[in-house]
Amino acid sequence: MEREQANTMGTTGHGHKGVHRPALPETDRPGLGERIRSYFLGTYGSPLDHGLSRINERLGLHADQQPEAARAAAYNIRVEATERVSRNIYYAPDMDGQAEPGEVVWIWAPSDGADAPPRERAMLVIGRDRHTILGLLISPNPRHAGAESWLDIGAGEWDPAGRQCWVRLDRVLEVSEQGVRRQGALFPQRRFDRIATRLRNHYHWG
């Protein structure tokens, strides 16, 4: 099932590896920004998305003082099929050094609406390549409940409102370490081990 879901998505940018799908006519092919927005928001914006956006604004999570930098960070996110970037996974957060697996960081992600400013989203770090961090998107959207590619992780520091959240397993985000915000948030090791087991059993991670 997960392999079938992966085949419905294309590459994340020109020159990057991704999952193949038949090419669309040039006039029908969505742009890179739209494909990234689709990953974070789905094919439609829900009332919950709008509510989260308003909450983020009240919490000061929009970078209104640096809108271009936030847009650039959101645009430069790469999305890869999880099995394509498989590697050994381990729990080793390091609050005094670089972001390591087991830490939660915040990234600028596309918001609902082509002209809407990006907003911060929580991401669980599961690996790194030099200055690039690999992570899984965390979402409080209840429509992910029961979905095969999403795993329930409960509540934690990744959601200030204390809501139940899910982590997406079939896609990995690749972001520059310079483009993330750290605030010393640790992911519980037992819950991390559950995720690691799923990645090993279903996505060929070590």
C-alpha cells in the first residue's frame, strides 16, 4: 500500500531524485512551490489549516520581519520517498551540538494559499548529511488518524496547544540546518523507537 501511495507523487524539483510518474503536459504540470504546498497541506485547505495559521500569527511564528527569507526556506525544502534515503537510524539528540535524531525542530513550510506567508511546522529529526537535516513532518490534523502512512505520536513539546499529533512516515524532508529553528525540544525515546521500527520494517532503514 505504501509503495502504491509513493507512486502517486513525483519529484520535488528539477535534477532531484524522486518517484517516477508519467509527465503531464507543460500547461498542466504544477510548479515546484505548488508541489511542496500539496505535500504540507494536501489538495485542499481545511478549516483546521486556517485555524492553525491564525494561532501561529498570534504566537508570533510568522517571520513578518524577514518574509523573503522565510519564503526561500520553504521553497528550498526537498521531499523524498522515505525508502530512497534509507540509512541507519539511532536516537542521539545533542542539545549542545548539531541537530541529531531525536530532536524536534521547526521549519518554514508553505501555507495555505499561493500568496500566504510561510508558517512554522514541527519536524522530527531522523538523520543528517553534513549540513542537511532529514526529518519527518509532525501534524496535529485529525484527518491523519488511521492513515497507513501516518503514525500517532500523541502530544508533546511539538504542539503548544497539547493536541494529539501524527508523524508522516512515507516522505522525508531534507532541509538546510541553517533554515531550522531549535528550542531544545526532545522527542521521547520510546516513541522514537516506535518510529524507527516502522522505518526499518516498511522502508528498509537500518
